[in-house]
Amino acid sequence: MTQPPQPPQQPNEPPKQPAQPPAQPPAQPPAQPGYAYPPAQPPAQPGYGYPQALGQQPGPYNQQPGPYGQPGPYGQQPGPYGQQPGPYNQQPGPYGGGYPPQQFPGGPTPPSGGGFFKGKPGVVVAAAVAGLLVIGGGTWFALSGGDDEAKPTAGPSGGTEPSGSATVGQGDDSGSGRETQDDLNAGRKDGESKVAWLQTNDVDLPRSGADVYGPWVFGDTVVKAMYRQIVGYSAADGKKKWTLDLPAEVCAAANAPTDDGKMVFGVKNGSTDKSICNQMQMVDLATGKGGWKKEVAKQGNFDIMTDISLTISGDTVTAARTGNSNAYRVSDGKDLFDKIAGECQPFAFAGGPKLIAAESCPTGGVDTTKNQVQELDPATGKAKWTYKLADNWEVDKVYSVNPLVISVKNSDKKSWSVVALNADGSTRSQIEGGKDKFAPDCGGGFIVFGAVLEGCVGVAADANTFYMSTEPDQSGTADTNEIIAFNLDTGKSKWRSKAPAGRTMKPLRMEGGNVLAYVDASYDVGGAVATVAPTGGAPKVIQQHPASTAEIENSFYSPTYVYADGRFFVASGRVSAASDEKESKTNTMIAFGG
């Protein structure tokens, strides 16, 4: 890999480029919204590019001042169906390969060949770094395990009437669909975890199928949403605890609930082809009761409300789409803010401990794109700092909110870069990927007029280190890969941890100071949950799944994963089949451990 003449900027070192982002937001920040993955028509966001060899500049350090414009023409749309991985996610991006060689936003075009991200683009299939990932819906199969009595309490929410009625199930085996003698644990060997339950679809879906949202594990309840239902299941045995029926199809969901278990879903305003995703429904995940329901306020004639992306930070939920955004209080649905100060406006958010806004700014022309990043006060929308990208570089994903690590790309140059920011929005470092190829799995369905920043698997971060899995090496008899750790202060690699022979692994999140990773299943070897120490070394398996169920574990369509309280769930990101009979036999989720 060609190295730049100067290393990435150190955290406390003055910027080397003239247009370093200010620590405080400008009085009138440039702005115009455009999602990280805007559509091809209107402003669109470029698809993942493969970064090119490192350029001669120290990285995407806001090297060009001035207002930033609309997203580029390629709109990296996450898949055709909302925030879940959808069936079309796996098609290669507009560049036909993985991440292009890395180039520094604002720097000169690097030489061709070699570089940060070469090869095939990563398949976007997973849903959330924090472990709150997608599962399919339907029939449960109780195979073993006891009940977990540790159930958190969540107070009722106020606001308007709910859009659907909640029915609390009694765990009466309805729709189990599996004979008791068909025991998935029959072939389990010593040292392998038990299979807690297997679920098949029990929802009559439209011919095109449906995306799955969730699951969210809250106490002893696993919650997922699909089509016109939101369902809570027992994490221990998979039995239905409650069902909330909705008048129309679920079309969006926040990445994670509030600390007290409140979640906000997007619901279509009807059941016709012209229906749009502009209704919000708050739900208490502990009880399954619907809280307030609200229509996202349209802002002018040019507010295209076809799709929205929802993000929760504290007691605030944002509803974003290209050109506009709104913020509401989760607890009661009260309006908080819409337009923020300045010309640049958010087109997408990342939430959790901080509210991070990706914003698009006016440029006066269609050939130039200008983006910026701001941290906003979740209650008021006031900016705490502003980080400006160089012309034609766009915010792609947020890999971590705290510490803040973002993915940016330049579609015209087919380039991609990963940048770490300090708490004040100044540049901390740019990740130096060398000649390795990377493939973060970023769940997200196709959103025509918006984007989703959150939900990437294959990445994780702690205070000092960023972890990312490499693309599988297919040169041998079986695919294998590594997790590489990068110093967030320098951007340089610290160590590499190899997956078990013939296997691949990906970081899910941090747990107990270690990297929590999933080792993929193959047709004859069960998957595993493993940890990697922050100092590196070989992965340590903490839960080995049975080889006897490897074929099932490896069969889920566009799979997503969640690990909570010693249980691991593997689930389909979308459910569809060629006939009703096959639809009802489709496996949607399997649970291990407990």
C-alpha cells in the first residue's frame, strides 16, 4: 500500500489541512439534507466503493471549506426494504467489487492498484453492532431450558391512543408445528450448547414476503416485528408472551429501544401500493402495549415522505429522510424540533449515548456534493460541534458513536475511508487499512428517499481501539479471515487475530472489555460465540453450537445475530417463499444456550 508522506493527524495536534472542522458549530452551518445513502433519483448516495491506495494527503480532514451539497448520484441504498437486510442486499454495489482502495477525502487521487479496500463489496446482511439484531417471526419450538424470572419493569407511556391492541399470550403451544420426538438436541455432543428452540413462520405474508425488524431483548422477552404484527416471545422457550396487531405494515424501526424498553416503529399509512411510511407507533417492549401514535409532520411540498429512518437517543426519537427530519419525545410523542440552525440539514442520524447527525448542504449545482457531521443536543437540536467533509465525500455509516468512528465515501472516485473523531468533532485519525480488504455487514433495506447510518456487524470499538473483520480469504480450500485492531489515536494496526482454520468470524460488539465475535457455521460445523482479548491473541470460544444443527444454523436467509444473557439467536432478515406451504415451513430463528 502506498503510504502518504505524512501520518494521520494525532488527536491533539493542530490540523494539517486549512479547513479543519471547528470545535464549535459555525453560526450558520451550511446545510441541506441528504441521506448517507440517498436514492439514485433524486439526490442519491453512492454505493460502497472500494477505497483506493492511500493518497498524498493526511486523510479526510475537511480540506475544503464552504457549504456542502447534495448527495451524489449513486445513493448507496441499503437494500430495497427498510432497515432490515432484505433479499436484495446481497447484490454487489455499483462498483462491482468490495471496498475500493482508500483515498483521503480532499486529497489527490491515489494511484490505481493496491490500496485499502480492494476486491468484492461486503454483503450487507446484519443489523446491529450493539447486539440488538433482526430475527424472523412465527412458530416457536420449545426444546429445553427453564424460565428466566428476571423481568425488568417498564412504566406505561402516555400520549394518544395506540394503533393496535395488545394480546398477552399464555404460552399455550399455539402454532408449535413440531413433533416433540423431533429433538434438535439428539445429536448434541459434550461441550456443545443446547438448542433452546427453533421457530418457523406462522404469519400469512403477501406474495413478495416481508422484512423482519428486531429482535430486541428486554429482560426475558425477545421482541420482533414483521408485516402487521409486533410480537414478544419468551427468550427461554420461544413461546409467545404478547402480540400487538397493527392496521398496516411495519416499515421502519429504531436500532435500539430506550433504557426503559420503549421502542418506536414506522408504520405505513395504508395497505395500497401508494401507501407511504409516515406513521409512528410507540410500543412498550415489556408489556406489548401500544403508546402514542403520530404522523410524521410533512415540511413543505418537497418533503418526500416515502421512507423514514428512525433513531433513538435518550428520550428522543428522530424521523429522517432526504431533505428533512423531525424529532419527538419518546415518552409522550411531543414535538421537539425539526429544522436545525443553518443551511445544512440532517438526512440521517445515529443514536444511543449521543445523537450524531449526517447532514447535506446546498452547493448550487448537481455535480458537487457537500456533507457534514454534527453532534446535536437530543432535546433541542442545537449543534455541539461540526465536522465538514471535503467536496464529494459523503457520510456512509457510523460504526461507533462513542468513540465516534464514521465511514465516508466518494462515489466519483470509487473510494472509501474510515475516520475517527475526537469528542469535540476534530479529527482523531484515519484508519490505515493497508492492502487488506474489509467487508463490514451493514443491515439496511432499500430506502428510496432516506438512509440508515446504524446497524453494522463486523466492526466494534472501545475507547482506544477500532476492530474490523477482513473479507474472507478464498485462496484456500475453505474461506477464512481475521479481525484487525487499529489504534484510534494513530489509525495504525495493532494486532491481528485469525479465525479458526477454515472458518470466518466477525465482531458483534464489545463485552466485558473483550471483542465479542460470531464464528460462522458451515454445512457440517456449528457456529460459535467467541471473545478476543483487547491485547489480541486467538479467539476464545465461549459457546459452541452443535454440529448436528449446523445445516439449520447456516441456512437462514440474510442472517442476523444477537447475543444476550448467555443465549445466541440466529435469524432470517426477511421471510418469503414460493408458496404458502413453503412459507409456513420456513425457519425464521434458532436460539442456542440458556
